[in-house]
Amino acid sequence: MDKIVSLCKRRGFIFPSSEIYGGLGSSYDYGHYGVLLKNNVKAEWWRAMLRERDDILALDSAIVQHPETWVASGHLAGFTDPLVDCRTCKLRFRADQLEQSACGRKPSKHPGETPDCDLTEARDFNLMFETTVGPVKEEGSTVYLRPETAQGIFLNFKNYLQFGRKKPPFGIAQIGKSFRNEITTGNFIFRTREFEQMEMEFFVPPDEAPRWFAHWLEQRMNWYVNLGIRPDHLQLRPHDADELSHYSSATSDVEYEFPIGWSEVEGIANRGDFDLTAHAQHSGQKLEYVDSATGERYVPHVIEPAAGADRALLAFMVDAYDEDEIGGEGRTVLRLHPALAPVKVAVLPLVRKDGQPELAAEIFRELRELVQAEYDEGGAIGRRYRRQDEIGTPWAVTVDHQSLEDRTVTLRDRDSLEQERFPIAELAEEIGRRLRVPWRSPKLQS
Ligand code: GAP
């Protein structure tokens, strides 16, 4: 993980937030390549939800919603973690995770293990961030930053029935920021207080819920594998009965084998009719499907695949990270699926003279119309390749002296290191072709 964190900072993917003020614990800023990579992760999620199906619609709901939302959803009463304070070191810990936490004075020991530790009784701590609407903090002005994007979808269910003219089974998908005042954060972007979720609520006739639950388990596992995650680093873990959230009758986590061990990147839950029924009771509105032809009416059940964009990005990065040697020199390379790679193609003149930069710039201008491309003419060619390898660029076009004679260039592959010569006129087509063919992590062969 340390290597990933250092690569992210060195190459402008992710920086600790507010660094000039000493940083703010577990808060991160995405830099240029981080933005491009996360955008690609989200675009692939939208593609799987919207472009490849015709039973899901998109939504972007507000972060601050009516406070009654969180009463109905159960978050105000129950979205808590047990918290203990240490009166000696003044740190706070999750009571159920003392064995994974480090004592503030003796980090080799767990809280409560040294004679100096003085822990309070555990008390429930609500994870929702509170704020107020309006200029005056007064009764009734308290609102919450959403701890999940899902509730915005339930609040809009009625709108979608009306405008979408959909009949269950159908889904509503959204990507957006969520906020949780986590007691213990850490492991880089794995657990932060502000993060992005990619959630979809799939509304189904009640008797079809088990079938759709199985469908979404399969679909979501395939999504990660098709985007290059090695299948032996991915598993589905069904929740035990005592782990289930208050709304769920069945949940399975998609887990990735991070350096910190197997951990959740996505939860897929059968939420039953919990949310629609609760919001109907609290709002006084009817939240049900009525078949206008048969008069049949029911409250749909909901299957929810809920993924974290930041965690998925971390899993893709960890899975892609590799080190090898070229000509006796070590190199770091991100073997990302080309669809996820922040930059698809780099265009590099071999030397900064003899008309090579001009021709390279011309090719760059053509390619950037099609894909995210980058032009780089500074420094030795080997160093420029290494830099692109580190940010995961799958292909590099090199303009050399032959290019000026016959308008051909070499196309270097990040993983095989093969360099093939192509006419400039065929480059765009070749890159398009390479982007379309199925891709498999080269790490699988080792
Ligand atoms: N609507 C259901 C829900 O929110 P969840 O399992 O609490 O379920 C879904 O969250 C996903 O959101 C998780 O699998 C994880 O990827 C991401 N997530 C949750 N808390 C997070 C945090 N503190 N930091 C980063 N990602 C988080």
C-alpha cells in the first residue's frame, strides 16, 4: 500500500488534502491522473448500467435532503458505531475494533492493553455529519449530509414511475458523494469521511427478488473481472445473519484482496420493501406500483448493488501495480485495463529536432480528438516511456527520423514492450481496434 500511496503522490493521482496546513486526517484530493482514472471507473459503471441495458435510468439527487428522510430510513436512530474514548491518550476508538487499533502512547499495543489506558464505556456515535440550513442555527434547521446516495433514489421513486413509464423490474442509478463521520479511517482512500458511491436500486416484483439478487451478484462480479481485476483476487462473501444491515434480508460483499487483506469494495443487498414502505409511512405518499391494465398493486422489492468509486479505483490500482526490469533497470508499471487508463496514448518525438516535434504534435492533435492523449518531448526517451508506464498509458507513439521519410511511426505496448511500425494514416484505427478487443491482465501469466 505504501508503494501505491507514494506513486499516487509522485505522479499526481492523489494528494493528502490541505497539506500546506499539515493535512486533514483521511481527506484526499484527486490530482490530474486521479481525476481521469476515476472518471473512467465511473464511465464504465454508467456504461454497464445505462448503455448496455435498457431497464435502468439515471439520477443525480441532492446531497442535503429533507431531514425526515433519515428518520424514515433508520439512519438517525441506527446509523451508529460504538465509540470509546481513552482518557489518557485522548484518542477515540471503535469499541468493536480495539484489536485492530493502536494505543496512542504505545502503538505496539492495542487500546486497553497497557496499565495507563483508561477507556470509557462504549457509547453509540451517529456517523451522519450534521449541518444547518439557513443563516440562523435554530430548532428545525438541522440537516444531514447524506451517508448514502440510495435514499435520494427512493425519494424519487414516484417521479420515475410517472415520467419513466417503467414497470418493475427497472432500476435507478446514481453516482455521487456521500459522507460518514467514521471513527476510524485509514488505509489511504479505502475508508474516508467523504467518498463517492455508485449505487443502483433495482425495483422488482416481490416474488422475483431472489432471482434478481442472484443476477446482480453475477453481473457485478463480471464487471470487475472484465475490467481486468484478476479473478483469484476477487470473491463474493455472503453476510452472516448478525452482520446484516437493518434493512437487508440478504447481502453479499464483493471483496478484493488488498494488501490489508480481503476487504469490501461493493455490497449487494436485498433491501426488500423496507425503504419504500418506510418513506410511504413517513411522507403519507403512496409508493407502490399499480398496473393500469390489471389493477394489480404492490410495493416493489429492491435489489441494490452499492459500490464505492474510490475503493474500486484503489482495487484497480493495486491489481495493476507491477514492477519489472528492462535492460537491467527497474521499472514501475500500472498494468491498467486500457479502458481505465487515464491516458490512452502518449506521442513522443525521439529527439527534439529535425522536424520530429512538429510531426509528433500533428499526430497528437489528431489522436486527442479520439482519446485522452498526451504529448511529451522533454528528456531521454527511456525516461519518458517510464513516466507513461507509471501512469498506466497502454501505448506510446514514437516519431523518429524514418517517420519524416515515410510517414510511419512505432507503436509501443506498455505490457509486451513490443514496438510495431504503422503508417501514421492507420494509427487512429489501430488504437481504436486495440481499445475494443477484450483485455486480460498480463499479471495472470506470471
Ligand atoms: N446504500 C448501501 C450502502 O451505502 P455500504 O456497504 O455502507 O452500503 C457501499 O456502502 C459502498 O460504499 C462500500 O462497499 C464501499 O465501497 C463504499 N464506502 C462505504 N463507506 C466508505 C468510506 N468510509 N470510505 C470509502 N468508501 C466507502
